[in-house]
Amino acid sequence: WYEWKRIMENIEKYDGFCTIPEHLNYVRSYRGFYNLYDPIAYQQQAGECKAILQFIRHIFGDHYELGLDYLQLIYTQPTQRLPVLCLVSEQRETGKTTFLNLLKEIYGNNMTFNTNDDFRSNFNSDWVSKLIIAIDEVLLDKKEDSERIKNLSTATTYKSEAKGKDRFEVEYFGKIILCSNNESDFMVIGLHETRYWVLKINPITEKDPGFMSKLTREIPHFLHFLANRKLSTTRKSRLWFTPEQIYTEALRKVKAQYVIELPAGTIKK
């Protein structure tokens, strides 16, 4: 009995749970509450990360510096709301899935992969408190799908719901990333919508079977780079970037699919 009592006394006790996303000054316990957000597995280390930076340049293209800002904000300011990033290409082997896998390797359990049905389901307790919510092969072509993602992109709180349990409100800080092989009709994006950042990704010309391992080895150096890099932009909107900064021809192409020209010259969304 005394031995059992001694063991119980040494077990940490908490008043409840919280979710505090933090990478630079992570704490597991905050004011008596257990932090459900997991620490990332990698520690910063000075060094070169040429392969990762080259890969990011491939993904973001002309928006390379904005892309670095986007990734830096996720790492250094994880509660900052950001636009919905959409990577699209009808061609294969472009690196879209590799980009998601790289982020998953960095952020571990704080990132989740959803299916199209997961977003449409009322039960969201498995993903609503994640830092990054990604969908590969996305096809959310209903207006209500777009409305839900629009709301999530700017929400600070959201209702969490699990089977057999009451709904309750949680702090929401998720960053949504969508990947699709459909360049123009993977989602309904209204003519005046400003929350989406759509990038067309070109195929990778040089194939390297060990590319993911190369990227993984550079993660500590990349985190050091992000922690010490000066942002190329300042906050201009609730999603940090202005609509003009993240406007692309790929976004215009998606919007054009859902615009009907009326005889009078007016435009109906």
C-alpha cells in the first residue's frame, strides 16, 4: 500500500486539458492543464538545406518568398490564420504529395490527412484541433463544401463533435492545404473570394528515389533557417497576405468555371 501510494504521489496531476500550438518555446503543462499539442520531433540545427529550398521553389514558383513566409509563419506563429493553399496539376509526379509528406514529417501528429468525406462529416473531433489539415486528391465541388472551408479559414473557434458525445467549442488554428489533379473544378470558388491561394505545379523533371530521405535529413537545418529568416512581408490582412499578393492565373481559372455571363452583361456567381 505504501509503495503504491508513493507511486501515485509522483504521478503528475492536471486540472484539465488545453491545446497550445508552439514550436519555439513548447511546454507540456500550462497553468495546471495538460497540453494536447505534441512537440515536434526535430530540433533546430545550423546548416544547409539546399534540397528543401530548391523543392519549395519548385512548389511555389514565382511566389517563392511568399511560400517561405507561409511556412515560416506556420512554424513561428502557429496561431496566425493563413489562406487555404491549393496545389493543382493535371500532370503526375509534380511533388504535391511529397510536399504534404514533408510537412507531416516535420509536424507529426499535429498534422492530419483528411478525405473528402471527412470534411463533409459532422464528426470532426479527430482533426479540428490539428495545426495542418490536408486533403490529397480533393474533390469538394459542392457549394456547402466551399462555405465550410471558407468558414474554417478565418475561424478562431469551432464546434468539435464526436460520436456519442456532446458538441463543445474548441480553439481553432488549422491551416488547410488541398491538392488536386483537377485544375479548374476541384472546388467552387466565388468570383470575389479572397481566401484561396491556388498554385499550378509543374512536373519534377529529375527523378530521385531517395529524395524524401534527403529532405528529411535537412529538416533541422530548415527549421533553423525559418526561425532566423526575416519575413519578406508584413501582415496586411486577417490571413496575413493581401488578395493581390496571392492572386494567380490558376485561381482565375477555377473562378471562371463558376461564372455565368448573362445577356445584360452582368455576372452571376
